[in-house]
Amino acid sequence: MIAISTIKDTVDLAVLAFSLFAGDPKEEERKQRVNVLFRRLYAETRSNLAVLDLVDKEKLKSRADWFKAVRAVAPLLKNEAGQLVLLGTDSCFREIKVIQADIDGAWEFNKEDGEDSDAYEAPASFRKAVEFCVGKIELLKSYASIDENAIDLFTRLVPSRRFSNICAYSKIIAQSISAYLACCEG
């Protein structure tokens, strides 16, 4: 019992010392909340990449096979942090601008990652990459709920390309956030 109160007192003292010497406490608190949100987005993105990486694309030969993959994978993809970033506050959007300033011109896209120039378009900004992933993941989740007999009505959706593009954009998001957080901690 004494150890718990000692730890609590130590933490309270550290918070007090931090607030006295850190400048504007509201600004620091705001930045911490935004950093937590970006860390959640980073974790969510890495989780989605891990799930998509588990799909054995070599075994998916037909459209019906891809539909089965979408049905299996879509419910596992996470999208909550991405939606929160897009619904974010002004402070969140300020940090998105900071991320964008850090990465302008730094994105390079590998054709070896399976993207062909007709099927893949690089995002114009970090925010656009997040918007793309949120939108396409939500579309995949909706697509997964379609009756198997109605799949032929949706010929414009190419699941293999969708998986590849979500992977490519997710990598961009993860790399951008990783660089941003490293800069914030350094």
C-alpha cells in the first residue's frame, strides 16, 4: 500500500514539475493527445498491413477466390483511428500539416511493390492517404457483406488491386507517422 501511494506521489510530482517547466500546459496536453491519436493510427495501419500480408495472393486465381479473401479479411481491418484523424480537431489538422511539411517530396513509390502505373496513383498528401485508406477499407467491409450471388454486379471493383493499393497507402501512412513521431521525441 505504501509503494502504491509512493508511486502515485512520484507521478504527481513529475507531472507538476513537467507542467512548471514545459511552457503552455494546454498546448502540451493538446500535442500529447494528437500524438496518442497518431500512435493509434500507426498501430492500426501496421495491424492492417499484417493482416493483408497474411493473404496468399498466389492462391487467389479467380474473382470468386478474391471475393472469399475479401469476406475473410475485411472484418479484420481496423479503421477507427483513421476516421478519428479525419474527424479531428484543428490541432489534429495542424499536426497533419506538420507531417506533410516533413514529408513533402519524400514519398517514393516502388513499382516492384506490385503497383502498375495505370492502377495506382500516389496520394497528393498525408491526409489524402488517410482518406483513401479509410474510404477503401470501408468499401471492402461493405463489399464483404454482399451476397455471393450478387458479386457479378460489381465488376468495377478489383479486389487484388484494392488490396495492393491499401497496402501501398498504409505503408506511406506508417512511414510518415514513424518519421513524425521520431522527430517529436528527438
